[in-house]
Amino acid sequence: MNGNHHMNRRGFMKSGLAAVAAASAGMQLVLTPGAKAAGKVVIQYDWLMSNGQIGDIAAVANGYFKDAGLDVEFSPGGPNASTVPPVISGAAQLGQFSETPQLYAARASGVPVKIIACGFRTGPYALTSKGSNPIKGVADLKGKKIGIQPTARFVMDEILAKNGMSASDVTVINVGFDKGPLVRGDVDAIGGWITNTQALSVVGDDRIDLLVRDLGLASYADVYFATDAAIEKDPETLAKFIGAVAKGWGWVHANPQEAVKKMVAAYPEMDLGWEEKTVNLVLKLSFDATTAKDGWGTFDPASIEEQLALLDKVGQYPNGKPAAADVYTTKILELSAADRPKLDAPAT
């Protein structure tokens, strides 16, 4: 997975969202009669297909969508693709954001979309440091130079605010998506997605990957979303989709190496060797003690409240923080409960 690019997709242009919000006023999204009869469902992804969608890919390969009566089409994103407009227009029945802040930003700009399920229990964004100069926790940040992509700058603001630190405690340096600045020693740590294992390998096997979750930032990733209208008018179709994807993820949990082979067969641009090394990490992001109890795809409304409050504190919502009840619904999870496997993270 080119996780750094996922992080880039989180950087919304407020003007673009405002335009989408204006265009979507009063627009209703339901499946057309023809599409409903055929069970056709399009999902618009935020970025290119990668290991974050391995369960989705397994659902196709194993016929789970077909078993649910759905004809599913994946619409990958990319550097010039838009995630929200196809969902708002009805060209796609649902979408997937890389992480929850994107959904919150959309809602704050007036776009009528809600979270319906979350594939990753935590955002995979992390600060990576060298083993010779490790950053293992908040206390190690002070006085350090941190390389952050400009679109992820708010993440550093959140870390400081959450931990009672000031902007002068760290030096934030704008970087791109390669790890060169860290390898050269230009920065003490660099941000990126831990699932991007191939890119991270240049740092060394003794590197330290410190998830922002472990710096106090809660978030979910691989966030499935739909419009208010779709959730109201056709929740059954959305539930069938999430149920089939959940079965796909359950199968990956039981058959990780076979799942990687199927994924790479479907998307040959992925590297088989690196994906085989990464799949267990991906599964640990998707499953934990909470999914063992409540099933894959679940999320905690209290965590969403906490996320919104912290983002508001660092100035992400100049026009007002969206209400938690407006950014998520548990209806689709409830309807798909029987199909969502209750599994913990795989053993190391």
C-alpha cells in the first residue's frame, strides 16, 4: 500500500468541499430501479487498490458479493480522483475514505455523508525514527525535528494539543512521501503509513514505528460511507455490501497468505513478497478485542466524539464542528451483524 499517498488524500481543499456541498443541496441518492433490479453497486475508493482493501478483494474472488445478490464494481481513486462527488451524484452507492477526519471535514462543509463501517481499528499513520535515535513516546518528541507532509500538519497539531505541548517543543519540517530526509538525518522522525513496508525498509530493520494512536490520537481508517439519503432509502443494499466485505476480511484472517496471492493476481502491480510480509500487520489493524466482541467494521461513537473535539480544538472547523450524530450511523452495522465475523487480532 502506498500509505503516504493515502495520507495525502486526507488533505481536503475546503473550496472543493464547499462546491460539492452546494451542488449536493437537495440531491437524493438511491439506487435507480434498473440498478436495484440487477443488484449493481459501485464503491468509490479514496486511492488505488492496496492491502487496505484485501478483504474487499477477497469478497469478489470468493463470490461473497454474488452470494449476497450484488454485482459490485470497484472504482479506485488516485491523485486526480474525487471521492465525494461520485457518491453524492449517485454514480457510486458508497465510498471509502482513508481516515475519519476526511468524513468529518466533508460533513463540516455541508456534504450529507455518514460513516457506516470502519475497516481499520486505528489510522495507520505513524512517526518513524531510526533505531539509533528512537522516538518511542511523547517524552521523546521534545526538541526533535519531525518531517510531516503538509496535508498532515494538523496531525502534529493534534499530538501537541493532546499532550499539553507547545509548537515550540518540536520543529516541524515539510517533507514529501519518500524516507530520504530520515535516512539522511535531516529529520529525527518522519510521518507515513506503517503498511507501506517496502518504502519504510530503507530506514533499517531496527526502525521504530510509533503510531499516532500511541501518542493519544484516536482515529479509524478505511472508512466506508454513504449519503444520508442512501442510508435512509436503501440500508439493506448497504448492509449486504458491508456483510459481504466482512466475510471477505474474515476469510483473509483465516487464510492470509492465500489472500495475498489472490490480491496480487487481481492487481499485479502489487509486490507479492512485500505483501506477504505485510498482511499480518494489516490484519492487526483490522481486528482487535473490540471486533472479537462486536464484529469486524465496528466503531465506538464515544471515540468519534473525542476525535471531533480534538480536531475542533486545533482549528479544523472554522465554520463549526459537525455534530457526532451527523457523521455516523450504526444502522448498517446492526443490519449486517450476522455476517460480520467476531475475531481478535491474529497471533504474532
